[in-house]
Amino acid sequence: METPELLTTPPVTHLVYIPFILFIGIVIGFVIGRKAGMRAGEAEYLGGYDGDEDLLD
């Protein structure tokens, strides 16, 4: 009896392109999240804030 195609071992290329796709997703998520944070006024937590808090009061 032959094993179904879904249960076979994945090719070795999975070890390359799955982490690559995850890395690209993390980078895109960081960029989109940073832009959203800056729009929400929370840029000081994301490294995009250049002001001094004492001057704001």
C-alpha cells in the first residue's frame, strides 16, 4: 500500500523558505506596527520619538 502524498516527508527546501517567509512577515509586521504606533502617538516606545517629555508639560 502506498502512502498518501500528504503524509510524505516535506522537501529540504522547507528548511530554507519557511524561515525566510516568517522573517519577511516579522519585518513587514514591525514596519506596519511602527507606522500605526506613530499615528497613535506612542512613537516614544518604538524609537521614533525625538522630543523631551519635560518640554511637553
